[in-house]
Amino acid sequence: MNVSVFVSTFLAASIEVIEMVAIIVAVGVTRQWRGALAGTFAGLVVLAILIAALGAALQSVPLTLLRLVVGALLLVFGLQWLRKGVLRVSRDGWATGIGEQQVEEDVGDGFDWTGFILAFRGVSLEGLEVAVIVVAFGAAAHAIASAAVAAAASVLLIGSLGLASYRLVARIPRRALQLFVGALLTTFGTFWAGEGLRVDWPGNDLSLLWLGAGYVATALVLVRVVSDWRGSARRPTPQPAAAGVSR
């Protein structure tokens, strides 16, 4: 076991795995766990086949175009969820719809293909970057096995923590969760699309923090604006005073 390769790969992969788990848990809680877990499994299977087939050639996989396409698609989904969250919170308030007690209106009883696709994309993109990290760190020190074990440990540890905490997340009111998940997906979509366009983000992955904070702050302002607009629209229009009858 190459300790230095193990530690460096674990830390580098953990950044990508945290993003992966955040999307899976968010999609599972807000939409449907069956679709989210199926998308996760499918993404891991595709990733395993890709790693087995390409091996060290993963270093040459063009991630730029992939990030641009996936980022743009996540932006579409994220902005839709953000819009729904703003409209529903402004209409129903923050405490309506507790996580596991209600199902989002457009999910239904069948299989949730939207949740499947979102989870599949998140696992595929972040998993591919983890694979590139494994190959890069492992090949540089001729310690592919150590790098692979470190990446697997990162996925198992962070994935277990994410799944263990999902019940806590599920207690968050659904309207509020939909708004914040929309901000989360929009944040990731902006970041990945920007990387696909070769944007040099300040602080690299740390820019996710200020991007997310900006989207959440904007959403909260929109909730207040739309709530005020709804309130003024519901208020009765004052009637003009009746004119006096002339004698």
C-alpha cells in the first residue's frame, strides 16, 4: 500500500464524491428513492465498464464537452425546481409538505425517470472524474491499486454518511427542500457548464460555496417579492365612496 497515494487520492476523490452524494440524496428525498438509487446503480455500472475497458486511457477522456452538456442539462432541471420552489413557498409557506409524508405532484406512483436521469448524470460525471483522479495519481506513482482502494473508501464512507443522514433531510418541509435543491442543482449546473466553457472559477471547487449562496439568496428575495405580490393581489380593492344625493 502506497500511503501517500492513498491519502492524496482519498482527499481529491472526496470532493467529487461529496458532490455525487449530495445530488443522489437530494433527488431521492425530493422525488423518489427508487428512481434515484436505480440511476445511481446504473451510473456505477457504466462507470465500472468504462474503467475496465479504458483503464489508463481515461486520462485522455475529454471532460470539457461532457461538463458543458451535463452542466447545461442540470441548469434546465435546477431552474425548473427553483421556480417551482419559489412559487410554492410564496403560496403555501415554508412548513407545508413534510418530506416523507407527501410525494411531489409530478412524480406519481410509477417509476420516476426524471430522478433516474438526474442521479445517473451526477454519478456518471463525478464518477468519471474520480476515475481520472485514480488513474492520474496511481499511474504517476505506479500504485493504481492504492489509488483505487482510496477512491472506493471515499465512496463507501461518504456515501454511507449521506444515506445515514437522509432521514434528517427528509424532515425538512418539502416546499423549502425543493427550493434549496433547485439552488443546489443550478449551482452544480453553472459550475460544470462554466468549466466546459473553460471558465477559471476563483478558488476552483470552493466557488461552489459562493455560487450556491448567491442562488439561495436570490431565491429568498424572489420568495419575498412573490409573496408580497400575491398578498397585494388578494387584498380587496377599496370601493369609492357613494356620491351624495342632491336635493
